[in-house]
Amino acid sequence: MLSTIHGILLILYLIVSVALSVVVLMQEGKQAGLTGAISGAAETYWGKNKARSMEGGLVIATRVLAVLFIVLSIVLNMNLFS
């Protein structure tokens, strides 16, 4: 029974790690930096509503997947399944 749970968690771990890699690679770079702040680029409509855009969704997905990755890493390394 425990080996079955370990196998399921391991498959979930692999899926989460691949999904995390894909989501991170889909995000845009933050290269506007100081230039964007000086020119006022952050005050546009898209800058104010970034959390509702696709980029905001990718940031939230990254956070959720990162937490799942860390939790699964800890659970899989607790030696409960040996």
C-alpha cells in the first residue's frame, strides 16, 4: 500500500516539476527595470491590471507549483515509504 502511494506521489512530483519549468519559461522577462519606471510605463492600464492578465496568472501558477514542489520533495524524502 505504501509503495503505491509513493509511486503516485513520485509521478505527481514529476508532473509538477515539468509544469513548473514550463510556466517559468512562459513568463516574460522583467527587463523594463528603471527605464520603465522613469518613462511611466508602469502606470498604463495593463500595468495596473497585471494580476488579471495572463502574466498575473503565470505568477500565481508559479507560486502554487513551487509550493507543491517543495512539499512533495519533503514528503518523498521522509523515508515513510521504505
